[in-house]
Amino acid sequence: MSADVPMPSVSATQPATAVRLRWPGATQALEVQAVMVDLDGTMVDTLGDFEVALNRMLAELQLPPVSRDFISRTVGKGSEHLIRSVLAEQMRQASLTACDSSCPATQPEARYEQAWRSYQRYYGVINGQFAEPFAGVREGLQALYAAGLPMACLTNKPQAHAEALLEALDLRQYFRVVFGGDAFPRKKPDPMPLLETARALGTVPAVTLMLGDSSNDAQAAHAAGCPVLLLSYGYNHGQPVREVPADGYLDSLMELVVVPHAAA
């Protein structure tokens, strides 16, 4: 698929055509007019990028490296939460006790601004170099695209990093719009990003499917009134994703099948 292929067109005055989708375990087809797709843990395995950028940041701050397992349990709530969580954990491990616990120099928040600048600098340099799409993602996106469904990438990742990553991995072409964690005043699990994204796609929440990998995506979808399917291989803060209430679960995006109305 080349970058000059025209994107599906939809507007608020000309509703999108409804498409019916099925997946393993579905009792009936789900009718949707647009799709929102999370990025980290849903489309792309970005743990490698996070690990490299965070550990370069920590080395600059003279703190011990963070484990991939801790990162996988922490990602998904935005860069601010990730950096604060990593700082708190690594400073605890380093046992920085130059003064008592009330000393500002030993508090994670006292080093947050420095850590934020360092992390953003390193992440911008390596973004996409240690990441790769999960198996079946390209095929799944292509099937949804070919069905004429307008799609949005909706992530808590900063907008600039999300755009750059999608471009680097040749996934940007599938999406009409991309919204990062700094695109709206509130992030997932707040419903605002989903409501605004559905509005941008010209659809109502009830027919705008959210594809994600965590409770953040599910909580936001439920609050916004959107159907939601969760990918089983993602991060979900270290918890089993099938314990999160959702309309269904997928082991691969290729399991989401477009079906004719007559067969639904």
C-alpha cells in the first residue's frame, strides 16, 4: 500500500457506511462506522524504545537502570506517569539518603523536570528503532481500511512521538487522524479523547469501535459509549487483559473479520 492511496472519506453531514465485524467468540456481528486504534501494546511493541530511552535518561541522572518488566507494567498512562513512576522506583532502589526523607533532592518530583527533558530528547532520537508492529497488525489494518472504515490512532503517547513512530513503521497511511496524549486536556481513561476523536471522524460513539490493549482503553470506551475490543498480547499494567470488561478479545488484529450483511 503506497502513501498516495486516498484515505476513506467521511464527514458529519455524510455518515460513513456501516461495516459488520466478527471475531472468535462473538455471538453476533458488531456494526461500526469508524475505528479508533491505540498505539503502544496494541499496534506496536514499543518496550524496546521505552527501555533504551528510559535507561539513557537514568544514566544521565546517575540512577540504576529500570527493568523491562517494570516498564511493561507502567506504560499506558502517558509519559508523565511513566517518568514519575520510573523515577520513584529507581530512586528508591538507589537509596538516595544524602539527607533525611524530607530533603527535596531525594524526592522524585524534585528531579522530574530534568528527567522529562532528558527522556524526551533520548526518545526523539531512537523513536521506532527498537520497536516493531505486532504480528497481524498490518494485515488487520489493511482489512479495515479496505472495508472503507475511517480510522484514527488514539494514544496517550505524545503527539509528535506518535506521528513519528507511525511514519517510521509505515503505518501512518492507514489513519485519517492521529491524536496523542497532549491533543486534549485529558487522557484515557477519561472519555474525552474518544468523544473528540469520534467527532473528528464524523461518527457517533455507539458505532465507533475502540481497539486497545488495557483497562485504560476499556474504561474510556465504556464511559464514552463506544464498543471496545482488547488485544491479548499488550501491556495492561501487568494484569490479565481478559479480566477487563470488554465486548470481546483478540489474539491478533487479523481475527477481526469484515463480513457481508447477509452473513452477519
